[in-house]
Amino acid sequence: MVSVALDPIEKKPLFHFLPGADALSLATVGCNFKCEFCQNYHISQYPRDHGGRVFGERVEPEEVVRQAVSSGSRVIAYTYTEPTVFFEFAYEVARRANPLGIKNVFVTNGYMTREALDEISPYLDGANVDLKSFREETYRRHMGATLQPVLDTIEGMHQRGIWVEVTTLIIPGLNDSEEELRWIAEFIRGVSPDIPWHISRFFPAYRMHSHPPTPISSLIRAWEIGREVGLNYVYLGNVPGQGEDTVCPSCGQTLIRRYGFLVERDELADGRCPKCGAEIAGVWS
């Protein structure tokens, strides 16, 4: 392992999954993508940038589960890099954590086979999937991958009962056109209007360190498109404020107020809006 830390679940980000819970978060170096804009490039791209070398500490699956229990973590998150790179290890941890009532979540680029998804799905409770673009050319050129497997994973997770949230990092000039944002929102809506869409602000990083950050106006327009298309839950990331709050899609009542990774107020009542009684999609217990 290269990183083990206790994070709020909101950092993943997962906003409809045990709000305020601590997640024991872990990763190894490496990734199956080569994103030029990676925010965690110092560990995800380390093998690619250093001739295939890796580093980290050897840890057994049982040790991770023991640490989750001792820290009181309700969740183990496989995150920071790409969990399919350390899939076998993640599987062994999840298989042991599941009977203890500890939930398992992936933060993933979604580039996995149906066989891998079938293997992990009995033990995987939730996932945040990065949908980085809706153009095949962008995936090939900037990620070294293809789009369709990511779309298949989002659909496949939802069909298997895994709670799914989607994140799109909005990068000026790369994936911020109204046309593409609408494609993304319409795809998510086609899977389920209850899938939360996290629209995240880009800051210069890695091989795009001279690229400008995302204008706030672009994020707001993406949020508007998500709502216009019919998504019930759209959030703004890397921009603290009201764009992080969970609002009842039926009556407009603010249910969960957040600031950054902090839950300031949670008024959900058994997964329902206390004002109108509408059921709010998510994993609440």
C-alpha cells in the first residue's frame, strides 16, 4: 500500500452514502489510465513516469479489516488511484469486511470488464465513477482508453444494485461544451435520474499545469444542464457553498447542508424528506 487514511465519505465524493461516515481509504501506486490532468499523478502515474518502478508497504487484507474495525470506520474506500489496478487485494479486503457489516466503495474510472464487476459486486456497496468525457476521441487521446467500457460499468453497477454516483471534472476546452455536458447528463438520466452527478472544478495539474482552472460560470451552466435534463441530484465540487447541499427534488427543502467535506446539518428522516415525505435515493444505513 502507498496510502492509508481516514477520510470523510464526502471526500470520495459520495453524498448519498452514509453522510458523515468515516471511510478507511487505501491505494497502491499505478493506474490503467494516463490522464494528462490527473490530480493524484504523483502516485497514479508513478510507475509510468519512473520506468515501471513501484513503491509502498506490504499489507495483508486482514490487517486492513482490523484497522477499519479498530478505527470505527463504517466504510472501506478503494480510492486515490484506480482500484482495478489492485483488484485482487481489494477483493480480498472487501470479502472479509462484508460479513462484519463494513461497507465497501470504489472510486474508479470505470474501466473494468463485466467479469471483474461480477466478481466484486457481491461485496461492493457503492462507487463513484469518473465519466471524464462523452467523446471517444478524448478518451483515446487524453486517457489512453475508450469510452464504452465506462458507460457499461455505470449501467452494470446500477443494474447490480450497487449505489452509483458519477463525477465529471470540467476542463476548459476539453469537455465543457454545452453539447457534451448535455450528452453526459442525458446518459446518466437514462440509467437513473436518481444517480447524483458531481460537477468538479479543474485546477492545473500534471501535464496540464499551465491550463486555466474552470470558470465558475461553466460549472453553474453544467449544473443547470443537469437539472434541465431531469437529474434529481446535481452537485458542484471543489467550490464550497450551496452547490454541495442535498435538496429534496419534490419540495425543494434543504435536507443535508455541507461545507467542503463537513456535514453541517442532516435532516433526513429514515431516508425521507421530513417536510413532504418523499423518499430520497441513497444508502442511509
